[in-house]
Amino acid sequence: MTIDGTLSPSGADAPGRSTAPGSTSSRATRVLGWTSLVGIAALVVFGLWITPPDAQLGETIRILYMHVPTVSAAYVAFIITAVGSIAYLWKRSEFWDLLAASSAEIGVLFFALTIFNGMLWGRITWGVFWRWEPRLTTTTVLFLTYLGYLAVRRIPTSARTRGTVSAVIGILAVVNIPITHKAVDWWRGLHQEKTIFGTVDPEMQGTQLFTAYLGLTVFLVLFAWLLIHRFRLAWLTERAQERSLDEAIAERRAEGSAS
């Protein structure tokens, strides 16, 4: 990543590394940030007030205006983690390792929001917050898998070992996404059946359809903003740790020379 914020998988500082960013902010991230804020405000207005209740779902459709975007953003995040993991095993580049980890963290955040607003929808629709039906069961497995991925990232070991093990998990975990997505088609359950793209009701029209796609767009922009910031923070953290280690080694050598 260059100082102006451009993401680049190849760098000149060291093999497998990119030029370090000067900070987590840039003109591009500020544009994305303001776009996200304006989009979220518009989504709230359309989702809560402008769009009418659904003929079948009634007022509960308003929860789906957030539920669908959060799960879509989470899936995108997990796919990026898998792509980054594959690229890391191929290139052994710190860029791809940190990108995969940063995307996984944000994906877990969005997936947790998905489970939360899904539980609200379940309480209203089913009378309970949770039912162990196929979609929710596979969702739990997927969520726990990525929590495991993040736990592996915290194990104290060498960066290469950590990157390799977490990359393997990141690749294997993404296989569960189509299983979770198709669970409502493959097994009988309580969850709403498949819709267009598996997310938006194909019978939606007018402001309902607009709000649904507005939510998808807004949360994808928000995801991009969070991912850039999280990646830059991870990169700067690695550089700070290296600097601390270099300083400690220099101090030890100075002590040895003095003695």
C-alpha cells in the first residue's frame, strides 16, 4: 500500500511486503466514509418510513432491509478472506495475509449483526429468537468457523506459521457459504425460501425494491471503508512491533558492547 492509500500486492520495502501507509485515512476513505453515512441515513428513512409494509411479511420486512445487506457483506468479506488466503499460500506476501485477516474480522462483525437482526425477525415471526432449523444450524457452524479463524490469528507463533494455518482455515471455511446459502432449498426448514440472488424478493417493486438494493449498496460501501482502515491499522501495527523488536535488539547489543 502506498502513502496515498493505493492498495498494491507488490512492494519495494522487502520481499513479500508493500510500501507502508502513512496513516489509516486518505481522501478515498473519507469519500467512502461520507458516502456510507449519507447512505445509511437514506436507508433508515426509506426502510422505516417511506416504504410500505409488505403484503405477506407486514412490518417485519423492515428488518430485512438490514438483514440482507449485512449477510451479503459478510459473504463478500469471507470470500475475500479465501482469495487472500490462496494468494498468501502462493505468494507468501504479508499484504495478502493481512488483507485476509482484516476482511475476516469485518465479516465476523457483519455476520454477528446478521444473526442479531435475524433473531429479532424470528422472535416476531416464529415467537422465539432461535430455532435449530437447517439455515440457522449451518449459520452457526459458519460463524464458529470464522471465530476459530480469528482465534488462530491470536496464537503466539511465527508470522509464517500463523499465516499458513489461518490461510488453510480461511480456504476451507468458505466452502460452508454455499451450504448455508442453499440450506433452505436442500432441507425443509422454517427460514424464508430462496429469493432473487437468494436475498431480495423477486416480487418486490417500487420503493421496496429500491430500498433493498440501496441497503446492499450502502453496506458494501461501508464494508470497503472498514476494510481499508482495518488493513492499514494491521499494517501499521506490524511495523510498530518490528520497530520495537529492532530497538530491543539494538539495546541488548549496546549493553553487550558496554560490558
